[in-house]
Amino acid sequence: TVHAYLRSAAPPYDCVDSATTFNNTAGNALSIFYNAPGGNYYLAINHRNSIETWSIVTGVLQPGSGITYDFTNSVSQAYGNNLKLKGSKYFIYGGDVNQDGYIDLSDIIPIHNNSSIFAAGYLQTDVTGDNFTDISDLLLAFNNALNNVHLIRP
């Protein structure tokens, strides 16, 4: 599940509309915004345990439609180049379990606690998305914390 937010192109970048959608197996999602008036907006994307990521440029929205935007083809698609290269595609950083905009010790502790009891299911601490909280989730969050991964926005 991915949450998409239309943010005003001018400070204070108010949230004008939002949509919730599901990625398909190719990683694509269609979010239609029904409440925003036409105009230019930043697109901010968030997932249950990822860093909120903003588009580098504003897109034009027609009322009752969506904005086409691809974060996966270049690091420069995200504001502040806030994407991680894996293979030939760029991805949003995972590990912000508490959704405070930083991947740090406050995210690592609940991941560690759940991995120590072999927690399974659709959990906030399952950063890799394999339905298990284990050492792979802990390592991913730990490495992102070491690299000072955090929310970057205008």
C-alpha cells in the first residue's frame, strides 16, 4: 500500500489531496486525485515503513486525474536525490518504522525486538516485505541509519 500526497508548489507546501493505492508486481501504482483543483504540485510518496519521498519537480494536475511520475529511473527523480539504487532501478529508502522522517535507533529497536521473537505477518517492522521481521530487516534499517537517511523536502 502506497500513500500519495499532492503538496502545494509554494511554501508551506500544504497537502492539497491524497490517494491510497497498491503497487502492481512491476512496482507501478495509479493514484487519482479527486479533490485537488488543477495546478502544479509536488508528489510525495510514503509507505508504512519507508522515508517519505518527494518528486524533484512539480507536475501539472487536471481535476479528477492523476500525475504520471517515475521515481525508479533516476536518482534525480527524488528531491535531494533521496533514492537507493538496487540493480537497475531506484527505490525509496526503507526502515522509518516510526514515521518520524529519520531512520535511526528509534526504528532499529522495535525491529530488533520483533526479530528476536521471530515476528511474522504484515508488520511495520518488516522492512523487506517478506512477512517476517528478521536480521535482514535489522541490517537494512541499520545500514540506512549509518548513512543518515532522512526525509528531504523543499
